[in-house]
Amino acid sequence: METEIQSSQSVRPRTAARADMEPPAEDSRLAFIRDYVLRTLRLQPARWHSCVSSEDNQRVLQDFLDRAEQRTLVVSVTVAGQLQPAAALPSSPASSSRGRAVYFVKRSRSALRRDCMEESLLYGDLSHNALQHFSALVEEVVAPLLFNSKNHTEWPQVVSQDVRRHVHSLRTHALVVSGQVHGRTLLPLPAGCQNVEQADLETDKRGEMVNKSIIHSLESAVIEWSHQIHAVLKKDSSDALLEGQTPTPHSELLFWRDRYADLECIHSQLHSSKVNKMALLLEAVESSYAPAFTSLQQGVLTALEEAEDVRFYLRPLQPLFEDMESAEFPDVRGQIGPLMHTVCLVWANSRYYNTPPRLIVLLQETSNLLIQQARVYLVPEEVLRGELSESLMKVQTTLETLQLFRSTYDERRANLSRYQRNGGPVRPWDFSPLLVFSGLDCFINRVRSIKDILLTAVDLLKLDKLQIGGVRGRALSQQVQVLHRGFVETFKLFTEKPYHCLDLNNKEYEEDLREFKLKVDDTDRQVGAIFCQAFEETSGLEHAFKVLDMFGGLLERPLVATDALDRFALLVSMFDKELDCCTRLYNKHIQTAEERGWAPVNRNMPAVAGRLRWAQELQLRIKTPFSKFRHLSYPCLESAEGARVIHKYEELMQLLNRYSSGLHEVWTESVRESYQYDLRLPLINRDPETRLLSVNFSLQV
């Protein structure tokens, strides 16, 4: 029995604990909101469960249910598709997914009760298009209520007219703004336009206007339409450029497409039946606004013809610009020619697009497109920090592409006569290229400055491998390493700047570049001084050329070349002395041969072959440095002294050539009789007695 009691007691706590773990019943007020939200927004219940699982969302919902001062609840759908409750309307409905939302507003400042939720709330859904929602509200609710004369029978006439006027103004503004959102100019009809036909009939019968207020209303409408239409006609595709923006050709094509659609909309409104009756009525009463209205219609028609012509002829350019935008920048080079060819065809055939202002805008926008793509290709954040060789390749490709566009323009401009239509002349491009390429030229100069920086880095980073020989070579090499470390630090500070190096509006870049160049110039001057000291330590012509090879491309830097200029003259003088030395050796060799009948040759060399070898070595001694002169960046042999040295070099080479030719001719004559016989003999002989092998070599041959 005790066992049974204990077991029953042990069961009770588990049952109670399980009951405590069960979730509480859902608040019926919250269920009402849940059902309406899911039904209106057409969502699954899982979305609601995900929403209320957040403590922040629970707090917002509970505050709306229980707190009297919290009178508004808006539940919207986020971009991720989740429900988001809030105590006010979202600041940007368009930011949510399709702008879907529902609202709940308390009728009174009190907490909500479970038994009268529907009676205590105003609720509904919010349109994703707030302006369209507002226009529908004004047109279907506000205007019918306030225009209904039964609703203000007890109002004074002045108040009634003022209310009607304000309501009509509200409808007008809502209509105009709604059209502007969609890129259309909607012309609001004047108040009382429904009476125009009746007034027209009365004018025909009685010859006078019955109600002058109708005429006043029509004339006011003409004035308002005139302002609207003139604002449209005044727009130009160059406005964005004049405002300092950088539109691309896509903006030009879009402008003329939208302009055509807008003008067509205006034209259809101006020629509608109601507006035609208004125009006839104004003419019948001889209103001073009738000619203005006719002029307005004619202006719209002319602008519509222009927009239609331009839209038609610009259409072939659209796929070309789209291909250019989607292509990799190095591939753009192949598309520039077809693009400019099509532009020339548009210029030659269009009635309205063959004027300098139109073409200047299109070419400026094309330049902006190329600049935009060049920036993406170069990656401004990496062009100065990445691998120097890769960055230089990209910069060079960019410059070649941009300059190709400029040169293609010049070529097409010079050959516009090839595009003449029906034998008629083609209007020349007689405007200044600066009007087109001022922005492009500035960008090209900026890219060139980046190229100069990269080339400077390539040159001066070579200082790390520069080792100078000679007596003072070690000290000079240490100075070079100090310069290298200083430049590395300078280059690092310049390239780690946080700004956009391809932003033409960034003046900080220009200041930093100026400071960078000053430091580089100082480094170049020191490199030039070190070169001069190293050159002075050279012991001969060969050593001098080794110093030149060691400094290599550094000698092509302007400030270094200025210091090295005098050393090139010394190099010519050293070569002149070398020629004199070789000439003396030649004369001594010839004199010895004449006096003794033989001349000294290299050990183990035959007499004739040794002399020929000696002549070749002497030629090589002067030919090697002479060939190196041609690879120097400075044309040091083009001076008067250089011309004299060249003449001396050519004379000595001719002497050596004649000497070698003479030796060969004498030897040929001496062996002519025996060489045919000797050549028939075997190369190896065997002694018949000893059976030993020996080389069958004729001493004469």
C-alpha cells in the first residue's frame, strides 16, 4: 500500500511539470491581427510564427494591444520575405518587397478588448504605389464628397467656391505628379470643362458668351499648359553635362526615347475632342490666348517630329553601345571603328541630329563611357599597389584605347565626304575638338601621370641590384642602397593614400604627386652624381662601358642624363685614344713584318693563320665598343668630334680588311699548284716499316 502511494505521488509532479511546459493559449486579439495579415498578404502561417518568435516583434505587437497611447500598427514584408511589425509607417515603402503592408489604427485612445476588435479598429492594406493610392483616394473619395453640392447646402457661396477650387487644385497636382513619376506630362483639364460644349452651343445661337467664367477657366488652363509644355521643350540631353555630371550614351538614348513618348502623350492630349472644342471656343470668342494655344500645338508638333527622327536614327547605336559596355576593356578597341562609322551615318542622314551641339553631347558621353570602363579595368585601388609589370601593361592598354578613339575621330572628321547622301555635301565637323575631348584629355593626362609613376618605380627599384666596382665602388654602392631605401619609403607613402587616384576632382592627388616628383628629382640628381663618380673611376674604355651597362635605363632619366652628358664626350675621347693605340699596333706589326720578313703571332699558330687571327682580334677590339655606341640613349657620335672618330674607325677597319685580304691572296697563290694534289691524299698515313699512323699534313698548305 505504501508503495502504491509513493508511486502515485511521484507521478503528480511530472504531470504538473508537463502542464507548465505547454505554451499558453494565443491571445484572440493577436489571432485577429494574424488572420487578417496572412489573408491580405497571402502568406503561409510559418511566416507569422517566424515573426512572433522575435522578442522585439512581440514587444511591438503587445504594446499595440495593451498600451492606449500606441494607436498605430503597420505590418510589412521585408526584402527577405519576413513579416516586420512597426509602430509607424515605413519611411521608404519601396524598400520592402513589392511594398506590401497592412495597417491597423485604433478608433480611440484605449487598449483593445477581445470582444470588439473589429469595431475598435480601422484596418486595411497599403498599396506599393503610394502616389497611385493617394490619387485614387482624391479622385474616388475626396473629390466626390466635396464637389457634391448637397454636402454644403448650408455653406456660404464663397466658402463653397473656395473649397471647390482647392479640391480641383489638389486633383490637378495629383494628376501632374502622377504623370511625372511615369515620365509623362499630363495636362489637367480646367474646372467646368464639362460645360464647354453647352457654352459652345449657346455661343452659336446667341453670338455671345453666356458664362465668362468658363472662358477665364479655359485661358487659365492654356497658361498652365504653356508652363508645363515649355518646361518639357526646354529640356535637353546636354543638361546633365552642364550640371557637371558624367552621363553615358545610355542616357542620350533614354532621353530621346522618353522625350518622344512624352511629346506624343502631350500631342494626343492637345488634339483630344475636349481640347479641340476648347480651342474652337477660344477662337469663337476671339480670345487673345487662341493664337498662343495654336502656337503651343505647333511647337509640340515640331518637337515631336525632331524626337521621332532622332530616336529612329539613334536606334542602330544602341546595340553598339551595349556591346561596348559589356565587353572587356581591351576588347573595346575593335568596336571603336564600327561605332564611329555609325555615328557618321547618323550625322549624314538625320535631319535633326546633324548639328554640332547634338554630336558634341554624344561624343562627350561616349568619352565618359570609355573613362568609366577604363576606371573599372585599371582598378584605382590597386593600380599603384599591385605588380608593377601588370599595372604598366593595363595603363598602356588604356592609353592606346583612349588615343585610338581620339585618332579615329580625327580620321572620320577628315573623310566625312565619303558619307554624302544623294550626291549632296555632308556638313563638316567644324567645331573645336576641345569641346568634345576636354574631359577625355584630362583623364588621359591623369593616366599618363600614373604611367610615369610606375616607370619611375621600375627604374629606381633597380637601385637595389646596382653594385659598383673600382676603388671607391663599395662606398658608392652604399650610397646607392641608401637612395633605394629612401625611394621605397617615398613610394610606399604615396601609394598608400586612401583617395581615388583616377578621380579628376581630387586635388589632393595633384599636391601629393608634386611632392613625390620633388623627392624623385632629388634622388635622380644623387644618382647622376654617383654615376659621374663611378665613371671617373674607370680604368679604360671597356670598364667605362661596363659602368654604362650597370646604370642602364637610369641614364635615360632626364636629370640623370643631364649629369651624364659630359661623360659621353669623354667616352668618345677614350674611344679615339683606343683607335690611336690600335693604329700604332698595326703600324708596328707591319713594320716588323717588313724588317724581319715575319711578324709575331700567337703561340702554336701557323704563320698565315696567326696573322689573320691577329687582324681579327684587332678588329674585334675596336668593333665591340663601336657597336655599343649605337645602343646608347645619347647620340654622342653625331657631333663633329664623333664624325671624326667614325672616319678614323672606318679607315682602320679598311686597313685591317686589306691586310687580311692580302695575306689570303698571297697564301692562295703559293698553294695553288700543290693543293689539288695534296687534297687527293688521305688524311692519315701508315709507315710501311713501323706500321705507325701519322697525320698527312702539308706544311705548305
